[in-house]
Amino acid sequence: GLYGGEAMTVFKYFLKILGRYRSAVALYVGVFVVMGIISTPKDSAEQQYTEVKADIAIIDEDQSVAAKHLTEYLAEGNTLLPAPDLQDIDEQIYMGLFDMVAVIPEGFAEAGSNQQITIYQSSFSSVAYKPVENLNVYMHLLNLSRKENGEINYELLNAALQEKAEVALLPSSRQKTGQAEWYKRYMNNALYPLTATIIFVIGMIMADFNNKKIAFRNRCSGKPLRDFQVQMFAGQLIFGVFLWALLLAIPMLVFKADFSQINIGLHALNLAVLMVTTLSLAFCLNMVVKSKSALSAIANIFSLGSAFVAGAFIPQEFLGSFAIKLAHFLPAYYFVNANEAISTSSGDWVGNMGMQLLFALAALLVGYYIAKIHQREKALEI
């Protein structure tokens, strides 16, 4: 049997099987680290406003002073390229050669003229709006700069065009608490690797222990069932604590988080509560499901489903009312709420942790009841 003369043989065998699934642990945690790197906030001090330039062309059919003045103005803030033939404009814009092409008609700047500048704008370009806006501003200021006789006052127009807006990036409330906000998202996202890894790995190990041959040898060994359960619990708890500590260490080792803005103690406590709750759910699940393939599917579906529905991946304010109502039946919902309360220093984080522990208690009671039924059935088989 597994007890074979040593008091901790079950525990050692548990750790031996656990080693087989280290690649699964690395995969879940690795995906989580990549997600964390993508969402890592940048230092707001390093953010700068940079004016974009569009690739433009001007077809000047007017050849007037006003047309040349307009062309020079548009060229200052954009990249002026040789103009295409009129019949090729649409094709070349579609090919991405231009963001905007403007055709200036004859007499466009004359007082009272109804001649409109024709604009060809790329619908695929993210910067095509800029030269169009530049052109609209120019035409507006041009009309405001006319003298009483209708002539253009270029001195006044140039002065108006040279007025530049000063752009400054002001820190938002979220940027001011960027580290705390990021750590809250990090902890919310930790829900996925923690639940998926515990349910999958513990499920695989328990499926091995529930193998009929091994289970029969254990019953014939003469050792109390309580000893077996204690050693199994110790192994599962150590694995849970290892995973908990690893997820807490990642921000220190990978992301260099500034913990002066973070209540790491309460966040760590909340993650520990979730870890205990997930271990309890895994215990209950293993009493019901024995198939490894089914356990693997449940681990992924439950962890991903919980993360999405509870607001770990998508903020709860963007979720529908049905998803929120459904989330109330998952411990993940209260884990996310506790993180929010801790991050904002408001809300009932104690109550939300308590709700998670109620889920843990319910799972343990149901699992213990099912285990007792299985124990009676196995006793009858012997």
C-alpha cells in the first residue's frame, strides 16, 4: 500500500505526482505573467504628446497667392507629396499612398465665391482627420481675415494661424493611483491561474489516488482513513500556499511594483481566502468527478467562466445585469469585490471575504457528505 511502513508515505507520493504536473503550473502562470506585462501601466512622466503628420497631396487648379499660401500652411504640419493625376486619386488613396488629397478649384478664395475645395480622405487612415481639420480651420480664419473690400489680410491671417494650442497631459485620478489600480487588476486576473491550476492539478492527483487498485491497497493497509485524509490535506495545502506565494512574488520579481501605494497585506489575505475556497471546491468536485478529461475541462471552463462573469477580466460596470446576477453564485464575484474595496479603501472587504469562506464551508460539507457515502459503499464491497 501507499502507507508501506512510513507515516508520511501518502504525503510523499502526493508530492511525487505533483511533480508530473509542473509544466501545467508553468503554463497557467506563464499566460498570467504575459497578461500582466501587457497591462503594466507606464510612468505618466514618460508620456508625451507628439503631433502626428499625414501624407497629403494638393492639386492646385487656382495657382493664386491664396492657393500657394494654403498649400504652404498644410505642408507645415503634414508631409506634402507629389500630387497624383486626378483620375488616379481614389485608387492611390485606397492603396495607402495618401491620407488626404485636396483639389483647390479656381477662384476658391475670392470673396463671395461658391467654389468648394474637393477633399479625398482615406477611410483606413487614423491620421487623415488632421489635414482635413487643418484645412477647415484655414478656410474659417481666411474668411475672418478679409478686409472691407473683400481682400485677404495675410498679416492678420498669418498671426491667427501661428496661434498654437499648448497641449499638456494632466494626470487623471486613475494615473495618480496607477500602481494601486494596476495591482487591483493584477489580483483580479490572479483569479484565473489560481483556480485553474488548483482544480486541474489537484483533480489529476486525486484521480490517480482514486484509481481502484491504489484505493483497494489503501483500504487493505490497515491504516486509519483519517491518516490518509490528513496527509492528503497537508499536500494540497502546501501546493495551495506555494501557488499563493508565487502569485504574490511575481509583482516583486517581474513588474517591480511600488508597494508604498498598495495595501498588499489585505490583498494577500483576500488571495489566501480564495485559495482556501478553491481547495474546498476542488475537494468537493473530486468527490463527484473521477474522469481526468472531465476534470481538465471543468478546470478551464470554471476558471475562465468565473473570471469573465465575476468581473476579473472585464470590469463589472461593463457586464450585463444577467451576468452580475449569475456571478453572485460564484466565490470569484466576492473576491473581485473585496479587491475593489481594498483598492479604493471603501466597501465591505470583510463581508466579501466572509462570503468566500461560506462557499468553502458549503463545499467542504457537501464533499464530506459524499465521501461518507462512498466510504459506506466501499465498505460493502469488501
